[in-house]
Amino acid sequence: MVMFVAYKHWLLNKPLCPLRLGALSLLLTVAIWATPDVLSDPGPRHIHLSWEDNPASSITVTWRTDDVSQSIVEYGPSEILGKNATSTPGKIHQVSLEGLLSETRYFYRCGDGRSWSEVHSFETGPGDPS
């Protein structure tokens, strides 16, 4: 929750004050305080893609969160997504997507079921030339 607090600060005859009231000046200052839930983004950050096996049929999505949470990746060949993969909860999340089609663009988002990243995309590598 963000709170806006305005307060009056009386200054004695300073030349650069925005409002003069005789020998006193009024400076209205707005201060913003944010509680920790606003300062710490609970959502996925530092999203990284890597290949541990065949880049034509699999990819691993890794990300970080401030708190221990579920590890879920929703993905599919369109922005509608439709499939999901999960892994062990933690602060550092690593979910492998297997059985992907070669040379195909996939869209994905990662999160914990409540807080999600934006939808991103990747393309799998070429299949076997044989």
C-alpha cells in the first residue's frame, strides 16, 4: 500500500521558497512511503532459458523469486499456452520442457499459479538431419 503524506514545513525568509507568506515561507512536500509488499516484487525475475538435452525437443526455464513458491511454466505454440510443466518449489526455480517439436516457436510464462511473468517466446532448434 502506498501512502501519500503531505506536511507543512515553515522556513524563515529563504530566497528560493516556492510560496512567500510575509517573513515565513510554506513548502509543501509530498513524501511517498511504500510497505515491503510493494517494494519486493513477488513475481518471477531473472528468467533464463538453457538447453540441457536436445535443443530440438527440450528447453529448461530458470527464474528467481524472493519467497519459496511453486515452480510452474505454462507454454504452447500460441499465446493461449495450454500446457504446463512443474518442478520442486523454491526461490530458484528450474523447470524442463520436454517433447517439444523441432523448429517451432513456443510461448511461455513462468510463476507460481498466482503471480506470473509476462508471456515470452523461444524457438526450438532444428531436428536431426538424418
